[in-house]
Amino acid sequence: MTLDLTGIDLTTEVVRTERLVLRPFRPEDEDAVLRGCQAEDVRHWLSVMPSPYTREDARAFVTEIAPGQRAAGGGMPVAIEADGALVGASSLHFWPGRLGPEIGYWIAAEARGNGYAAEAASALAEWAFGRGAPRAHLWVDVANAASQVVARRASFTQEGIVRAALDRRDGSRADAVLFGRVA
């Protein structure tokens, strides 16, 4: 992955679209993150997320985990803000390797159906392309039809099925659809 972060302060970097502000998390996001992560489907598809998801988990995420990832240069987690309200989260992970940066997202149940996830994923891909990444990718569980729709709406192309690529909470593995987008 060729990603030039020269002159970029990841701790403060903000990406804007017509409707969204993709910004660093702030301590005051704790309540909205806690509410959004109560949705069973969010925790189901994101097996790295604690379940149950507690106030302490939300606090750690907005004050330590997300800012720490930015500060260490490992990625750019963003709060997805629409009309001044946090409606979800997304992230650009700077994994080394041929697939380029990886994008992930979740949207709070009450904010779904507005195209926010696709808009955020597309904006983060464009941000990475603007810094030299030749491609970006995302993984979607083969059973997560809604997220596959988001990937396509964000102009990602289905590239194939990767067998046993995702960890499940119960210790089993799930197949993933690999989506890619090139600059």
C-alpha cells in the first residue's frame, strides 16, 4: 500500500461530503456511540465489538481506542455526523499489503436508509486515493445483504468470496465477500 501521509495530522483530520462531516471522535460522542452499538445487528456483524456493549466500552472507544489508532498512524476512525448529530461510525484502516486501506462502517438504526454509510465509505476511499493509495477494500459477511448494497452504492466492485475470512463470536469462521475500488 502506497499511502502518503506527509503533512497530514491524523489526530485532527476531517473529511467532508455534501451532507456529512467525518471527524475524529470526541468525549461527548459517548452517548450516541453507546446508543448506536446497542443494535443487535451492529454487534452481530462486527464481531470485534464487545457484546453486550457497555457505557465503559463506548467511553474507551471515543477517548482511547479511536484517538489512539489515529495517533499511532494505524488508521482513521471517524464519527459520521449529519446535521450536527452522530449517525454512525466508519474507519479507514491502513493495513500493509496489496489490498490497500480497509474501510468499515456502521450506522445507527434510526439513521439508516439515508445513504450515509455509502457516502462515508466513498469519501474515505477518495481521501485514500488522494494520498496515493491505488485501491481500497472492504469485507462483508456473505449473509450481510444490506452491507453488500452499501458497498456497491459506494462504487466498490465485488471481487470474490474469501472462504473462512471472518471471525464469529462463537469461534466459528464466516465467508466474506471482498469488495474493491481502484483509484
